[in-house]
Amino acid sequence: LEREAYAARFEEGRTRDGHRVEVAANLGNTAHTADAVERGAEGVGLLRTEFIFMAHAQAPDLDTQVAEYRQAIEALDGRPLVARTLDVGGDKPLPYWPVPQEDNPFLGLRGIRLALTQPEVLETQFRALLTAAVGKPLRIMLPMVKDIAEFRAAKSIFDRLLAEIPENERATDVQLGVMIEVPSCALLAPSLAAEVDFFSIGTNDLTQYTLAIDRGHPELSAQADGLHPAVLRLIQMTVDAAHAQGKWVGVCGELGSDAQAVPVLVGLGVDELSVAARQIPLVKARLREFDLAEARRQAELALAQSTSEAVRDALERC
Ligand code: PEP
Ligand code: MG
């Protein structure tokens, strides 16, 4: 089966009846982009840019960042890049950007909150991405957003750059979106959907914050299952709000490559799955196993359960 899936890796992501679901790669290293394309990636759905920052002894300057992003964009050869702005703090400290000692780093200065304390860092990153992607499609997303105020604060910096940089020196096919990984954002998705260009659901953090289970906890993390019906409801709210405004929704957390979850996510209306590069052929093969009506039935079934165990049992039996 694996060999068959690999042989068909360059086919577009589609269900058995042809419903389109893009399958993209999660990357932390732009040098791996060509390999992801070779495994069938239809784009990069999550570039974790903090790993680029972590690989340097101090914040990479504009030119260094441009060179990094260009490496991914060139290897993608016109396929879309979704770059996430710096997501540090919490479990991902950056040595040269010290954060005061916190009792609860997962609930502290991290992601977009931290970035907005030094807006010039965010500005340089936006500028580098826009410059590197001249003539190419570019999607940028903001991590750990909790409500529209944080999105607007970042968007005002972004819009200023769009006005400032001549069009022939920057990407023009650009979208600015937010990651849905804090439950407040899923609950308020209609207010966000009106202003963002897209959502990408980070199911790892969304599950952690919905179930109040540390995703890395040695004993509890197995219970942090994104197929929990509470998480699925938040995904449903997110997708419904986005589609009502004509916006697209991806999933870039681990749940996107979970064989039981793939039909459920498609049934909920997710438009793109971004997964580890080695999973791409398998996710595409999984999509070819069911049709959209079946996916919708599985999503309904999952939403009707009350625990993640019950969801997995119910899906197993159908
Ligand atoms: C997520 O939270 O699901 C996600 C994709 O981001 P990260 O795993 O990098 O926190
Ligand atoms: Mg996350």
C-alpha cells in the first residue's frame, strides 16, 4: 500500500469522487522544500519560521531572511508558501529574545503577543517574506492569535509595508491569515472571518488549550486527542464561519495526517491539509478511499459523540 501511495504522490489531493483537498507540507527548514515537493507536496502549508531564527545566534537580518525564504519559494516553483511568523515563547524559547520568568509560559508571552512587543521584528519578517516572494504566491499567518485586535495590530504593519514597497519589488498575490489554535478564536471565528484571508487550524495547540492538557505532558499527552468532540465543534465553527465569508481553511496540526481524522476533517469542510512531508503520499491515498458524502457522515457521527474514545470507536465501526 505504501508503495502504491508513493507511486501516486504527484496526483492532486482529491477524494474518490473528485472533491479537491490540497495536501501541503509542514517544514521547519527551507532546505527541505525540494524534498517535500519530491514527495508530492502541493505547497508548503506551514513554514515554522522560528526554526530559522533558532538556527542563528542572533535575529537574522533582512538579507539573511530573504535568502532563507527564497530557498523555499524557488523550490516550490509557483506552488504556494504559507509562512508562519515567528512563534516563540511558551515551549519554544529563543535565547536572544529573553522573556521574563513566567509561572505559566504556555499562557504567557508567546506567539503573536510576544511578536507585537517588538513590532520591528515582525516588520522585518514581513518585509523579507514580501521581498523574497516577488512574482510568487505568498500566504502569511499569525500564530496564537486570541482575537481580532491582535490580527488588526499585525495587519496594520503589513498594510503599511504593502503601501511602502513598490509592487515590482514585492509579492502581489498575498494573503494574511491567522492560525486557529486558541479556543477564543474559534468561538469568535465569524468576527475574524470577515477580515482575514484564510484560517489554518493548529490542532496541536487548539487541543491543548481546549482540553487543558499540556501537549508534551509525559503521562497526559495521549489524552490530548484532536478527535475530541469539543475540538471538532471548534473546527466546525471555524470552517462554517470562513466559508460563509468565502475564505479557505487549512489544518496544519498533527490531526491532519491521522488516518481516522482525515475523512472527518474533509467532512467538516477543511480545504487543505498540511502534514509532515513523509506523510503526504499516505494522506493523498487516504483521501482517495472515501467520497465527500461518506466524509460528511463520518463528521456527523464524530460530532455526535461525547469523548474522543467514543469518536474513535464509532469511526472504527463505520
Ligand atoms: C499547532 O499548534 O497545531 C501547530 C501547527 O503549531 P505548532 O505545532 O508549531 O505549535
Ligand atoms: Mg501551535
